[in-house]
Amino acid sequence: DVGEECGGVPVQARPGASVRAPPHSSPMAPPQAPLTSETALAPPEAIIIDGTTLPPTHRRFCGAEFKSDDYYLRSAEREAQRLIQDCGLKAGETVLDVGCGQGRLAIGLSRVLPDVKYIGVDVDAASISWCQRHLARPNFAFEHMNVHNARYNASGKVQADGSFRFPLPDASVDTIYLYSVFSHMERDEAAAYLADFARVLKRTPRAGLGRGALGLPRALGGGGSGPAAVFLTTFIAGEGTYLSKGYEVNPPGYVPIRGPLHVVHYARAHFEKMARQAGFKVHRVDAGVETNGQSGIYLRLA
């Protein structure tokens, strides 16, 4: 996701692993121009691993471990399995991926549960463009939202305020996923997203396994059995940490800060109040187990 930060250089091709994605051309297309010193050094547009298109490493906005092609692919599959196990996602249902970046969840679903309806949205136009070229299919769609974000879309024209709406009808989505998104948004913007999540989610009862995500401990308890409707990550301050406003942006001493909205963390009680005000209850919090020490948070409609 755009919330997951990384960079890097392209991984060299090796037998049976990473290769350049084939060009979109007909069998009768003219031969390609010979490589020059410039084109030979150009990073690949996409790579193929185990028959699946992945973004090259320089396009992966995530931690350093995601530069490994195998790790990236397996993490994509794990995220898809998370939605099946903990959110009850089934074939034929609709999932909204907010902050989809280069489509890590879409890649996982395409391998694990390809018969869902997937909608990926992001404030970063380049990420959406890449996904539309390489991952879009009849039931997998990607849309740019020109929402202002001081970190990722400073020129965005749309404000995430009380009037904000996702480009979706009421009660049209079964599961919502956002990884490392609220960790890079202002508190009131995150609250606006939560409020509209309640609008777009279906209110039909869900059946699912409701197990701990990928075997992780339920460190902060919560929720009982059954699936959640929303999975998200953000930074939750440790027990006993006092935050005067209930949240803090770029707190000193937390991690090395690089730019605006690098870290937004919350007191757990404050985040739970935000969720309640939007019509949710916190089903479970897995403390500190996600990328860079973020917590995994599962929400249900109240």
C-alpha cells in the first residue's frame, strides 16, 4: 500500500523466478528496438514470479523485507487468507481495499480467492495506473481518489471531511481492508473514512472462522468469535502512554521521522471511541504485530 513504505532496485532475473513482464503486443508485432545503454539500465515495469505479476522492488511501498520477491508474494497470500479467516470473505463477495498501492492484496486474492469482486482505491495516481495496466480484470477494478494527503498526495483536491464519500453505493461492500493507511492520515480524516465505511458496508450477518489472524496472539483481547467487517492497521500507543489529544502525529523518539504524517499513533481508548462514533465496535486488537510495530485492528458494525 502507499501507506507501506519501501524503495529499492530491480531484482535480476534468474531461472524459474523473476523475469520482465511480456509486452502487450500481438504475435505479428514488429521486433523490439535493440537495447541501448539507457534501456538496458531501465528498471522493469513488472516482474513475474510463479506465474503472477508483481511490482518491481522500486515500486513497493513497504518495509525492506518486501524487496524479497518470495516474501512479497507470500505476504500477499497471507493477507488474502486473513480476510477469509478473520473477516469471513467468500467467493462472490465484494472487498474494498483502501490504500491499495501496487495491489498487494489484489495479488494475494488472485491466487487464493480469485472469484471475489475487488475494488482498490488509492490517492497515488501512479500506483493506480500501474495496477490498471497489470492487475485489472473483469472483477478486479482500481480507481484513483484525488484525496488530499500531506504525505502522499499534497496536491489532492478532495478533502476527507464530514462530506467525504467513497465512490460506492450504500450497502455494497462485504469487507474493507486498509493496511498502513490510518498510520499516515490526520485523525479527523481517518474518522471521515470510518464514517463512510459504515455507509458502504452491507449489514447482513456474516459467517466465518473468526480465528486469530494467522495464528497471532490476541494481545489486547476483544471481540469473541465470528468475523470482522473491517481490518486495518495503525500505531497504537503502549499501555500507560498518555497522549493529551488521544493521538499524536510524528511523536519524538518513536521511529526516525521522515516527512509529514510518517507516524500517527493513538491511545487505544481514543481509537475505540472514534470507531464507536462511526458505528463500529472493536472486535480485536493484535498489538504491535504488523509492519514497523503497527497493530492489527478488526472492527464490526455495532
